Amino acid sequence: MSRMSKPVQCFANGHPGDWEAICVDFDLAVQGSSFEEVQALLHDAIASYVQCAGAEAPETASRLLRRRAPALVHLRLVLSYLFHTVFKRENDTYRAGFDVPCPG
């Protein structure tokens, strides 16, 4: 039985037909045509990444599971998400922040 650890932080950005999402806790990114698609793809990518990292030698697994997006990327995503949330500009670009459960 697998246990769930803390959720990992993710952000999505896009407009109808063209979306991208990134998991800043593992520096993984995906592309798709809808928010729901990139959310599902990122969930699958995270699960696969954690499973593959866990199959490595302990020191390699530890290093892989501590990999993060660069601080400036994380900061840009957070500020963009907050700006979009506060000002809610009317245009075709949407942003979302969400957590994905990380298999433990």
C-alpha cells in the first residue's frame, strides 16, 4: 500500500487550446490543450518521476527528490499567479495554482 506525503506545488498557464503546467517542487513541465489535461498529465508525470527516482540508489533518489525549479522561475510563477488573481484581467490567458498529491 502506498502512502501519500505532502502535496507538491504546481502552476498552470494558458488559453483555450494551449496550456502548460509546471511542478516547481520537481521541476517537471507538461503541455496540453486544456487545464484539466495538463493537470492530469502533470499528476502522471509526478507519479512516474517519484517511482523512477525511488528505484535509484538511495543517494541518487534523495538528490532527485530534492530537485526544485530555479528560485527565479518559482518567484515569477507565484507573482504572475498572484497578479492574475488580484487584478483578474479580462483576456484569453488564464493562470492557476494547484497542489498534486505526491506518492510517498
